[in-house]
Amino acid sequence: MTKKKVRKIKSARPAAGTKAPQSTAQESGQSASSPASVKKPEAKAARPQGKVAAIKQFLADVRAELDKITWANRKETTSLTIAVLAITIFFSAYLGLVDIALSKLVGILIK
């Protein structure tokens, strides 16, 4: 992903921790003491309606998260793969030798 795409995605979303401005009771002409002025945000307004819309939103969110990933290039992937294989071969050989040595030791102790 290019830096240009990352900047485009970041600029399309509001910054983390910021909230959309909300109107107050005084702006709407209601008194602050009346129970009608205290409005709870509706959960339905934030969620898409229907299962198909929810699935579409989920897939769009997944795509956006995948676009944020910094993928390793070919050189990094090759070098890390070789390192993992080398470490795996080393430890398997070490554990194989320890197993053989302990098997012989147990065999000697049993006789």
C-alpha cells in the first residue's frame, strides 16, 4: 500500500478520540431539567439495517484494515523464512541428539 492511500484513508475518517459535535438542550430550545432533553443515542442509528447491509459493512471494514497492513517485501520474507528453517533444523538436531543420548543412558541403567 502506498503512503498516498494511507493518507487518503486517514483523512476520510475522523481522528481517534474525537466525537461528532452534539447539540445541547439550550440550542434546541428545551430546558436542561426536563427528562425529554436527555436523549440517549439510538443503537440502531449506528448499525446498518439488515443482515446483508451488516455483512457489506463488515467486509468494507475488513478491506480497510487490510489496506492498513504494511506487508513485508520479497527480500524480508526470504530472509525470515531461511532464519526460521535454520533454527528449526538446529533445534530438531539438538533434540534428536539429546533423545538418543538419554535413550542410551536409560538402556545402560536398565541392564
